[in-house]
Amino acid sequence: MIKILFLGAGPIDMDRLDMEKEAKTVVDGLQRGTYGGQFVPIYEKVAYLSKLQGLLHKHRPHIVHFSGHGTTDSELILLDDHGYSAPVPQAALTALFSTPAIRENLRCAVLSACDSVEQARAIAASIECVIGMKEAIADRSASAFAGSFYEALSSGQSVQAAFDRGVTQLQLLNLPGAGVPILHARPGTKPEDVSFLPPLLFCHIHRANKELFQGLEVHLQSMEDRGVLRYWSINRLRDGELVGPLTEQNLLDARHVLLGVSPRAVIDAGWNEYTERVLDRHRSGGVKVIPLMLGPVSNEDKPWRDFQPFLDGAVVTSIDSPPYDIAWFRVSEALRGIMRRDQG
């Protein structure tokens, strides 16, 4: 499970912020995400400075979200033991987040506080991704950004994609501050490669092979339950969901595509057209395509003919014959190996 520690700090001697609304927006965003159940929000709405280090060690979060005030001197404002403002110097916060026991789990921080961009830059020396605000941001804008950011994260998107969605949400709602959030990354880290969920396998299977493919889905679902991978196929569409938008989004999010090649598929113009889109992403390095022969098909002059044969060219053709379950087990084990190797 992915733990998100939400820290709220509203000192009694400073302007009141609507931190509870922001916290609710974070939870709502997580619940809208496809895999929101894998994220656990932990809400500490009164963040005392004296207890900060203990909270980080106690919860060992993967993400820290701070909602509160910042200063033009690059200080975050927490609470002293009496509820008044307690500034935290940049050097002290940087040292805290560089502690090995905290860095072990922590991969991302969101500093939803005014003038926190320099704090974010400093902390990013220790953890993969940190978002700070380069100036003041309105409560409504902070909440809208956070909701979209966490919805994207809990749908399996990268930190970069989630950040972009948060900014776009501000623009769509015509809210001020679209240029205020700034994303920093640890040297050598690409935010587009940072995700909190297992890699997504996109299954490009012709509708004529849906019933055959259900045998493999049993194994894919088992691997998804164990956190080995996530997968998407047309079989997962819910009532009322449109094929087009979901197909495009999942293809963009996927790292691997299982290409089901069958006699029915190769004569379908629509399947071939979309296959070419898949292969374009493969050629550009966006995904790795894994062809799976679902019947006897000549690969002569086909765009996937030079790909490495999957399972030494084994063909899965019948859902009735006794080797059927064995064949799907072999396919699932091979997929597990390919995705683990490529991920490592």
C-alpha cells in the first residue's frame, strides 16, 4: 500500500487556510483513481514542529503532502506546542528529509505553501520528486491542483503526468496560479519515470478473440492482485465506458503491449490501423511490443515480423484442449519475466 502523510499547519497567529477542504480533495482524487484502493491517506491536521520527525519515522510515508504557510525566506510554518507559528529553516528541513530512514520510503513531497519552491528544490537533492509553489496560491487553486494530481497518481500515471494534469485542471477551471506549482526532481531522476504502481500491460486483442483471451486474464488478475503488474484489455470496460478514450489513455500509460495476432485480427482494417499506432509507440521507445500468436498466421510482410518470437513462436489456438491452461500459464510466466527484466 502507498501511504500519503497529509500534514496541515494553521497557526492561530496567521491567516486561516482551508486545509480540511484540501485534505478532502486529496482523498476524493484518490477515490476517483482506478487504483485508489492501493493508496492510504494519513491525516495529521495539526502538524507540531516538535512531533514532525516522529511522525515521519512512525508512518514511513511514500508521499508527504504539506498544507500550510510559507515565508519569503524559504521557511515552512509549522506549529509550536502552543499552536503558534514555528518557522522551519530550509537547512533544517533539508537535513530532515535526507535522513536515511526517512528517504528509504519517501519518494515524493508536495509543499502546498506560499514561496516553498526553494524548499522543494533543496529537498529534491534527497528524494525523487518535490513540488513547491513559487508564490502565493489560493486555497481553491491548491485544492483543485491536489485533486487532479492524486487522481492521476492513483490511476497509475507518473509524477510528471500527474503534475501536468494538476496544472491543466487549473487552466480548465480558469483558476489563478497555473504557473505557480513547480516540479523539481532529484539529479538523474526523470519524473516521467516515477510511478507508485506496478507497470501497466496493455493487451491489444481483437474482439473475436475475447473469449480465448479470458483464459490468460485469470493469470493476469492473479499477478495484479499480487502487485506484479497492472493490465488493461477491452474485457475490463465497464458499462457506459467508451472504448476510444480509455484505450488511448491506457496505451499512453503502458510500458508493454501484448499484441494478440490471429487470423481474424490480421484481416480487420481497424485492428491493423490501431496496431500501426501501437508499433509507432514501440519504434519511438514509448512501449515494448510483445507479439502473441493466437492462431496460424503468416508473418510475411507484417510489421511485427522481426520481433523476437514470444514463447519460441508457440501458438495458443484452442480453449477446449487440455494443454490450454498450461499454455496460458506459460504465457503469464513469460510475461512476468519480461516485465521484471525491463523494469529492472
